[in-house]
Amino acid sequence: MSTISNNSLKKSLLQLECYFTWTLLKEDVDLDYLEESIIDLIDIGFYENLRNYNLLSYVCHLKHSNKEALENLQKAEEFVQKRYPNEIDMKSLVTWGNYAWIYYHMARYKEAQDYVSQVENSCKKLSGTAQLKIQLPEIYAEQGWALLKFGKKYYERAKECFEKALSKEPNNPEFNAGYAIAVYRLEEHYNGTNEEANSTVEILKRAVELNQTDTFLMALLALKLWQLRRDDEGERYIEEAMQKTPNLPYFLRYAAIFYRKKGEVDKALEILRRALAVTPKSIFLRHQMGVCYRAKLKQLQRAGNPPQDQVEKLIQECIFHFKAVIDQKTKFYSGYTDLAVMYAKAKKYKEAEETFQKAFQINTLTSDEKQSLCYRYGYFHQYCKRSESEAIRYYKEGLKIGEDSYERRMCKTALKKLLGERIQRGVEDEADFGTLGLIHQLDGENREAIECYEKAIERNPDNEEYLSALCELRLSLSS
């Protein structure tokens, strides 16, 4: 293929609306886990499989399995022909775009060009103009669903995609469902206010009204109602959903979370066992089993003077399930940190240390996950290894990760408390005052920060870091 025609093909490919042009980066997900979760959804047969086959095809490509990628695109085409025989052009644009890209990566340029032409012809048929993309709400929605699957940093973009789709078709059930899920996840990620939670409830209620068979949405609504202390109303949605899909794992896992949060841990465990009978390899369900046993442990300890054998039994149950999770999914951050904490409770400090180190090696951690890891590891050093200096080091590291989050606030609270205790005991050094100065500086409390840096400099007059920070703060007050 000549350089000119190859450049022309590349230019055309970049104009296509498909998974290859939506900036879905493989470093942001665990591809094996994502592949498994998509296959589970396809096997359940409860959801729209067109987008599942398209997404699975893209994941296969990212895993360098283009042959499997093409097979899944063929399944997507067959699905459209069977389900939407009168809408083949509109429903296939993303699939054909994916085909073109995969053939291009396989250096099969003629097939790639054929699919580009097919997209162009369909766009012309649908819009009356010769172009490679048209603003169809279905394409916005499919992009939104794909973004949701690639994790937290994509949620805002997903929400925007569903908003665009809804601007064209405000009463579309699928678009409302996607929008509600995106809003729910964003609010969960940023620990929204009660006002925001009330807004999310209304969005979820509308989605449930338009999707009365989607019990997953009903479970999310129930969880949000629990957050607002409307447990009874939430439970009514769970019970109604249980009647509709008593054996759907995708719903059952969130029903179990609802009952665990409500304090009915045994009921949550019963639901999880039922779901595991349907999908025994589910990592999410296995992790939730561990979380439930951890909740039982907390309940037992809160009751006061718990029998040691029962405590040890529950700790071992937690370790068993969390270990099963990371054995299956090597990049599941929560599995590692939850397991490390349980090892620490069992006084298996060597195993806890090794597990924390494996968590630090995960290359897909988000900012809040890094902050949470620093907090937990700092706590481990402070209370298990009795190393205040290492605890301070990791709390401080979590604090320095700039994104505001609940986890960052936890680091700050733990750090301030520990430094305060050290000062009260009279064992403080210049580094403690320097760190307190940093905390005040990050919070915009410049006068308090100046006082702390001055105390640090009294103990170490030549420290350039403290002198520089003090100079900067004084200038900010005088400007």
C-alpha cells in the first residue's frame, strides 16, 4: 500500500466513531478482569449484547488477540441482524468502525478501507451527506457505556455522553439508565453531599420507572436511599427486585451490599452464596463475602469481650476470601489492602508487609486508591510495627497527592493526631513541626503554617526546605 493511500486511510480511521477513537487506555484497567466481567454479562443474557460484543472485541485487541476480536465483531453483526433487522445501518456503525481499525492493525488495508467505505455509505444513507461520523444518540450512549467500564477517571466523560444522548431522546430508557449509573458512580467516588444524594435518587427513580425490569438500577436506588436513612423505602425496592430476578448475580451482589450496610450481615451472606452458585468465579462476589465476614467481626467486637476463638475464626474467613480474590485478580487493589489489614489483625506481620508491597506495585491505582493505601500502610506502621517515623512518612505521602478525597482527609487527620501526640509527649523534632507547617499550608492556613515552620527552624536553622516555605508564606501575607 502506498504511503499516500495509507495516510489517507489513517485520516479516515481517525474520523470514525468507535472504541479505537474514544481514548480508552489499557493501562487504566485490568484487562483480564474486564474480559471476564463482559463474558459474565453475555452469559447472563440480561443486558444489551451488542455493546458487550463490541467492547469484548476491543479488549481482545488490547490483549493482542485480533482473531478473537474479529470473532466477537461477527457476533455483534449477527446480533444486530437478528434483533434489529430494520436498523442495521444505524446499529452497526460502531461495529464496522471497530472492524476497520482491527484490519488496519493486522495490515489488511483493503478490508480496513472496505469497512471505512461501508461506514461512509451508511452515514450518507442516514444523514444525506457523505461523511464518516454523524451525531446519533445511540453512538453517544455506546461510548458512555464503554467509558463506564474503564473506571473512575472516565465517569465524568460517560455522564457527558449520556447527557448528549438524552438531549436527543430524553425519554429513552437505556440512555436514562446509563446516565443514572454514571451520576451514581460519580457521587460515590466524590462522597457527595445529602443534597447531591437526593438529586441522584430522583435520577435513579426516573431510570427505574423507564426500565422496570432492570433490577440492578433498583438495587442502586435502594443503596442511595439507605445513605439518606430511608432504609424501609430502599428495602421495598430490593424485595420487588428479588421477586423479578431472584437468581441474577449482577443484581444480587448489590442486594447483598444493601443488607450488609443495613446491618443484616447473615442475610447478605446468604444472598452472596446464592449468587456464587450461579457465577462461582466472580471476584466481586468473593470479595463481598470477605467484606461481610469483616462486618461480622466488627459486630462481634463492638458487643464487648468477644470469645477469642470466634474472633480468630472470622479473621480466617476474611483471609480466605480476600486471598482467593487476589489469587484470581492480581490488580484488585481492595483485595490486597483488605487482605493486608486482616493479616495484621492475625498478627501475621510478615504476610501483611508482603501484601502491602504488592499493592504498591499495582500500576493502575487511582489517586484516591494511592491515598487510601498510604493511610492503611501508615496505620499498619503506627499500630502494628510501632514505627511512628514510617507512619508519618506514609500519611504525609498520601497527603501530598493533591486530589481532595475522603482518603486524603483520613491521612491528614491521622497525621495531625500523631504529631499532636508527639508534641504532647515532648518527643517532637523539627520534622514534626515542618510537617505540621505543610498541613496548615495545604489547608491555606498561612499564619499557623508560619508558626510551625518558625519552630522547625529554631531546631534546625539551616534547613533550606523550611526556610524556603517560610519565605514564600511571608511574601504571600505581605502581597
